[in-house]
Amino acid sequence: MQQLTAAPTLIVQQKKEWAEILVDFESRNKYAVSHASGQQLYWAAEESSLLARMVLHALRPFKIHLFSMSGQPVMNIVKPFRFYFHEAEIYDAAGRLLGGVKREFSILTKKFTITDPSGGTLYDVCAPVLHPWTFKLSKNGAEDGAIVKQWSGLAKETFTDADNFSVTFPQDADTDKKAVLLGALFLIDMVYFENK
């Protein structure tokens, strides 16, 4: 995870296969995680059952495994089944809990709380109703960082649910906090942008 330390921003691109596009078959999600300069740092792969993907869609439980470019495990994002209050826990490769992400009740906005391993609040995440693709990060009311769904182009947006995101980390975020925020990005993708 040392590559997270120096990265102020990461780009996450979801990869789609032609079979999924042509026959509307929901395969396991795959992602490329890159530095803002375009250099790929990690790749990520979803672990979930076929039945869960076909029946539960975005509600499904899953694990996302993040790997270095050499194939070494870096971290895991674990989401249990939840009907509404979605949450995920983020672990390093050794199984140490780094923190969590919890969806909060909200009517007009999309809200999440980023927590440390003991459950204390690190950051609040909020997407206002007029900016549904921008999830602003704040700490003690001060905005610092964002998770943003990027426009992927007309064809990709119309025919697939493959998405591109960026995460700009807060200035005070250490490696563990950045890992948890990266996990939040994957949860946000699943909850709001899968199966459009």
C-alpha cells in the first residue's frame, strides 16, 4: 500500500467485457487503479456469486480484492448483504481492519460515514441532489477531497454500467485512510452506479 502514500489523487476505471455488453450478463467487476498521471498502480477484482449478481444486483454481498501490478494482495473490501444501509469494511492484505464505510439515512442527498477501525468518524461523504456524481469529503464541516464519477463517453454511459471515478484524498489522509476512502469509492460505485 506504500504507493497510496504519495498519491494525492487516484483514477479508477471499471473494465467491461464484450459478452457483458452484448447479452446484458452481469460478470464480476474488474478495475484498473491508476495514478493521476495515468500510470496503473493496482488492479482490482470482485468476488461474488453468479446467483447474487443475477438476482440481487447492486444489493449483493461481495469482496473486492486489490492487487499490486506484480499480483501481490494489497487490500480487501468486504460488503455484506444490506437492503438499504449499505456498508463495507476495508482490510489490508494481512487481514488487519483499516476502517469502514457506512451509508447514512438521507432523503435528498447521498450520505456515507468513513470510520476508523474502532468505529470513530474520520470523514463524512455527501453528494448533493444537484451534483449526484460528486461525493464531497468533509471533516468537522470543512470540505477536503472528493470522490467523483467521471463522464465515460456517450457510448459507454449508454450501453454499459462501466464507470470511471477519481478520488482526491484529504490533505491529512495517511495510507490507511486513503485505503478506506478507496474502499468507499468501490461501495459508491456498487450502490449508485451498477445496473443503471
